[in-house]
Amino acid sequence: MGCGKTAYGKPLSELLNVDFFDLDYYIEKKYNRSIATIFTQEGEKKFREYEQKALHEITAGNHNFVLATGGGTPCFGNNMEFINANGTSIYLKCTVDELYENILLSNPERPLLQGKSNNELYEHIKRLLSIREPVYEQAEIILTSENHNPEKIFELLKP
């Protein structure tokens, strides 16, 4: 979260002339509830089930597209393996400081961040990244923050 998946995904999809999907938005529309509401009413485990189902639905119904997943998506079930088997995965790698600043600037309503002080938020991001990064590192393309731009990604994806 906070690395720019949606911000870079939309313009990348335009450069590639393919559809863009945001997994969280897809889930919210499908279940007619916000991600925060799903977390509150049904818990993270149920949300992850919805997320995996949505990932499979989007992939089954489309051949060429750009998908912005949630930050936790690759880390649950066999999602990272599934993503790599069905497309080209890209990890937009950022430092904890960069993620923290981006999240503060975006004023998020993210369920996993609610009720945290700035220090707690920083420590939470640091802990989540340390847990999730080994999975993110399985991506086919890894871009550090200075290379986060749609044109750079487009160049790497060109046949």
C-alpha cells in the first residue's frame, strides 16, 4: 500500500491500450460494500477469500489488462504463484519512509491502518513490509521508487 499501484497502473494501461482493474474497487462493487465495511463485518479472513475469488474472476474474464492488487493480495493463499502463472507481476518497491510519506499524503481509509498514531503507523508499515517483502520479491519485474513511472514499465513490457 502506498507504492502507487493504482496511480501507475491506470496510465500504464492507457499506454498498453488495455483495460485497467483495481482489485479493491472490483470487490467493493461486487459486494456493494467498502473494504473497510467487509473487514469490520466479516473480518480479514473472509475479505481475503473475496479477494482471491475476485482475482480469479478478473483473470478468467480478461486476457490483456493491468491489475492493481491490494498490498496483501500476493501474500495470501497461492495468489503470488497464480499471478506469476497468469501474467507479468511487477513489484513497485519503496522504502518504509517512502511508503509512510505516501500513505500520510493520501489520507487513507485503509482498514489495517485505522486508529494508529503516526509512530504506530510507521512501525506497522515497517512490520508489514518485512513480512510481505519476501513474497513481493517473487515478482517478475522489480522497480525501485526512482523507476516508478508508466513509461519505464511500458519499456520493460514491450515485446
